[in-house]
Amino acid sequence: MAGRALLLVALVLTAQLCGCTAYVGDGVGFSVEFIHRDSPKSPFHDPSLTSYDRVLAAVRRSKARSRSYAGGGSPGGAVSEVVSAPFEYLMYVNVGTPLTRMLALVDTGSDVVWFKCSNGTAGPPPGAPLSAVFDPSSSSSYGLVGCRSDPCRAIYGTSCGADSLCRYRSTYSDGSTATGILSTETFTFDDAPGGCVRCRDRPQLLVPRVIFGCATNVTGRAFRLTGNVGLGAGSGSLVNQIGAATSLGRRFSYCLAPFFVDASSILSFGARAAVTEPGAVTTPLIPSAVDAFYTVLLASVKIGNSTIAPPKRSPVIVDSGTVLTYLDKGLLDQVEAEVTRSIKLPRKQSPEKLVDLCYDVAGETEAWANLLPEVTLGFSGGAAITLPARNAFVEARKGTVCLAMSAVTDDGPAVATIGSIAQQDFHVGFDLDKRAITFAAADCASSYSSRPASVSL
Ligand SMILES: *[C@@H]1O[C@H](CO)[C@@H](O)[C@H](O)[C@H]1NC(C)=O
Ligand SMILES: *[C@@H]1O[C@H](CO)[C@@H](O)[C@H](O)[C@H]1NC(C)=O
Ligand SMILES: *[C@@H]1O[C@H](CO)[C@@H](O)[C@H](O)[C@H]1NC(C)=O
């Protein structure tokens, strides 16, 4: 008995010391680097852009993304597929055996998982990682999904081919498409530094038989992508699949470093997704019109010390791929009136008329964040998070600071959303088992490199 336990421990240690692949079944979880598209580690990084250019580009993307939610309705009301071409964060996934390292956009607003696959006639084109392709014929763990299987029935956008294979199709709001065959494959994740203190290599954690679209025909702007990892609340998403295949549970968390800091953000699964920082607050998830969305109830907004209660409790989604925060028009009007009342700075026109309220801080000697009020978001159940001014406002041009909020409208952004500017420097946990979201203020710029080791030898 004791000998056997010792042997097991030895095996585990060996696995960790040599960085060998370990099955994600230990209940601890894992963390990966969450790469902002503008960060130097991203293939979309453009060193010629100033930080203001990046902010403006991000705000423009935010508007395009939100628009894409508008057309997603289906007769039954529930929509499992909403995919938007604009995106903010990326992650690496190692697909197959042996591993092909693929960089995918991560979307907390969709349930879709697909990777670009070669179709047997063309090998990976040059110019990786952006044009990287996974070759299923060279992987020993690749599998197909039959037409009559549950996943083929459950996953949106599938159909039955003449060969009884499950065809897969993803359509983006801009008309881009990704089509291929629904497949299964082993996904291996590189655990983040700090997870393996004395290891020469990072440990890798393996999830078998992940269902994904093996896309052999990708058209339009989506072609720039190698893949799409949906982390939405619906059934096909990676978080639901990890929950079904392992003991990690259906949960993840992220900690978004501020855009203007060239630091990595972190994305965690399993026990590592627990948000335990002091002051953490939890609010329940409520049913969404779109399966993929994480929806909570906004009960109040406070500007400084003045409370504004929405006319009714307003559903709002929490999303990392939307940059601004979008509020229902009536509520936004009240927020803007209160912000206008409380801020004595000179007004300024918004760059490109992207947002409503901007102020001139060019002549101020104090840092702008000290001149503007905090904004407190109150949720159902009494939970509240206080956004420092740098989470509620954004410096869109040098000397011009704007309220980072906009209105939900019929022809534009269609769903009230807490966006990524508001979430920077918060550890945000999404737990589908407990049906809740937890927020805690955190120093996210150091979360990726300094995360405490979970393995102590
Ligand atoms: C296979 O892929 C190549 C290049 O990606 C494309 O030109 C060709 O039409 C594809 N063939 C099929 C059968 O999809
Ligand atoms: C690829 O997809 C596009 C859009 O659905 C379609 O028009 C085209 O015929 C497809 N190409 C191939 C080779 O299947
Ligand atoms: C808000 O209230 C606190 C405590 O009552 C007070 O110390 C602070 O000065 C108030 N702030 C503003 C802007 O009125």
C-alpha cells in the first residue's frame, strides 16, 4: 500500500520535473497566458500605433462587435451561435498528437470551437503562426464525429453529409465563414510559469476528445485567424467541454492587465479559477436570451456618492471581447447627467464621435484619474464593484478623457455589456456549476508572472 503510494508520488513528480504531459484530473486546474491582440506577443501587434491609436481602434471594434449580437435571434428565442469577427484576446492551444501549436481568438461571448485544418491537399502554408494549419492526417488522436451522435445534434450549425460525417459551419457577422467537419482531438495546454517551480519545462495539461470544427474552408476576415475558442456559457464551449471531460468543473477566470501596460493577462481553469482575493463579491447568473452569454442583473449605478437606480433591474452581460461598457439608453442618460453634474472640467468633442462625454485634461497638473469620480456597479443580491476612474473613463487622445460607456441601441450595440475596460485589474471568475460570477480587485499586470506556485516540491 505504502509502496504503491510512493510509486504514484514518484510518477507524479517525474511528470512534473520533466515537464511531461499530465492529464488534467488532479483538480488543481491550470492557467494560460491571455494575450491581448495589441500586445507585443500577438501577431496583430502593430508597433507603429500609439497607445491612443490602440484605444481608438479598440473602441471602434467594440461598436462593430456589439452590432453583431443584433442579428442572432432564432424562432425558439435561444441562440447558441453568435460569433463576431472583432476580438480582443488570444490563447495558444496545442492540438493533436504530436502537438501543433495554434493561436486562437478567445471569445467569452460564443460557444464555438474551431481550428483551421489542412484538407489533405495542402500542407501548412508558410508564415506561421497566423496561417498555421492543423493536419489531422498526421495526428494519432484525431477522431470524427458521426451524424447521429449527440454532439452533432447539439452543436449549432451542423448538418449531415452524404458520408454520414457531421458537417460544421460557423458564420460571422461580417459574412466570414469557417466550414469543415466536426471532429474530436486532444487539446494540450501549456501551464503558465509559476505552476512548476523547479521544472525545466512547463507542465502540459491534456484534455482528450475535445469536440471542435476542423475547418478546411475559411473565408473572409476570419481567414486571418487560426482558430476560435468559445468560452461562452452554452454547451459546445471549451469551458463546458473541460467540465465534462475532467474533474476541473465548469469554471474559468481571467485577470485583464490594463491595455497600456505591456504585461500579459492570465486565464485560469479549475480550482485556479477561484476568485479569493479580499473584497470578492459574487452575483448570480440569470438565464440569457443567447445561451453563450454570461448575464447578471444590474441593480444600481453610483457616480461618486450619487446613486442612480435603473428604471427596472437590467440584465447585463459580462464579456472580455467588448471594450466599452454598454447600458440601456435610459440608464446611460442618467449616468451621463450625473457625470456631467459632478465633473467641472472643460468638455471636449469625442474623437470620431465614438462616445458621448469627453473632457479636456490637457491643462491639469494632477493625473486625470484623480479628477474623475469612481463608478460603482450594484448587482442583484447586494454585490457591488467600485470601478476606479481608470475603469470608467479612457484617455482616447492625449489630454482627452472620455466616459468609456455607450448606449444600447436598436441599430447598434444590442445587449447591455460590461466591457473589458471596466474589468481591467479585476479578477473575474465565471462558474457555471454555481451559476455565478465573482469579481475582486487585483493587480492583473503581475498575475501571469507572479502567480503563486500550486506545485511545491
Ligand atoms: C483544399 O484546400 C486547398 C487550399 O487550402 C483548396 O485550394 C482546395 O480547394 C481544398 N479542397 C477541398 C476539396 O476542399
Ligand atoms: C468555401 O466556403 C464558401 C462560403 O461558404 C463557398 O462559397 C465556397 O464554395 C467554399 N469553397 C470550397 C472549396 O468548398
Ligand atoms: C462621499 O462620501 C464620503 C463618506 O460619506 C465622503 O467622505 C466623501 O467626501 C464623499 N465624496 C464626495 C465626492 O462627495
